[in-house]
Amino acid sequence: MPYLRTCPPQPEPIDCRILTAALDLFVENGYHNVSIHEVQKRAGVSIGSIYNYFGGKEGIAQALYKHILKELDDLVDSVVAEYASPWQQCASLIRQLFGYTETHRNIIAFIFHAKHNEFLSEDPLATLSQPFIKMRSIIKKGIECGEFIALDPWVMSASVFGGAIRLIQLRLDGMLDQPLPYYEEMLLKTIETGIRKP
């Protein structure tokens, strides 16, 4: 199972093996270029198991999408619980997402790089999901408490997290030679200069 912060149970249950195999294949080849038989072969399960657990490829993609968004949601919750300051929360999220891009590439690629609406037309856009709503809430709290300048929360969210997401995409595309933590402090300094009250 693709987890960000915990180790999968061993031995890995069948449904977890299917999701892990599908994640890798979807990221490597694109959703439309992956067949159920390829997922079945990589996961080492029967076709019947795939249909029994997920009903088909779209069901796998939906379950994977929901699981990975839950992983991101848990990450946001843990950061909010650990840090009181909205700026510290933003900085910690960016640091952790950069680190996970290096250590859990396919999970991060599926969150920030896949065009989900191409194969999950019934599901809401990622930007309307709980983790992203909570990220905007951090920004709103920063504005309300006077830590951030008072601008539209969508603009502020794009200013804080948009640059980080773009760097993640550039790293996933192979455009950045250095691991993302190399760029971390430069990006955080740029963001802080633009959004924090002096």
C-alpha cells in the first residue's frame, strides 16, 4: 500500500498489493496505457481479485486517489497539530513534501502530477479535497491572526504552495538536478518575503 509516513503491513494484503502495483504503473506509463492484466501481473494476484476488490481499473484509480489524498490529509493534520504558527505550518508542509518527493516519488507524482480529471471524472478536483481545503485554512488563519498580509486566500495559497508544487513537478520531470531540499530555504525565503507582515 502506498503510505507516506507508515510502513505497509507485512505480508502486504492483496488489495494493498494491487494499489501499490497500480500506482507504480499509472505513474510510469499513464493511466490510459495500463491494462488490468499489467496490474495483475505486477501485483502477483488473480484478475478475479482485482475485480472482487475494485471492480476494474477505474475502481482501482478511485481507491488509490482517495487513499493518497487521505495520506496527504493526515500529513496536513499532523503539521497543524505540531506547529502553532501558520507560517511554521506552511514551511513544515513544504519541507515534508519536498522530502517525500525524494523518498516516495510515485505517491507525490500521483498527487501533484497526474491529471486526475482524465480518468476520475466523477471525483472532485484535488484542489477541492480536504487536504487542500485545510492548506487554504492555514492561510486564512495566518491572515486573520495578522501573520500574513491580507490578500485573497486563493491568491495567498497559490503564492505559498504554488511555487512548491511547481518545483515538485519540475523535479519529477527531471528538470532539476539537485534534490528538492537543496532549493527549500531559497523558496521559503522568497515566500516569506512576499506574504509575511514585517
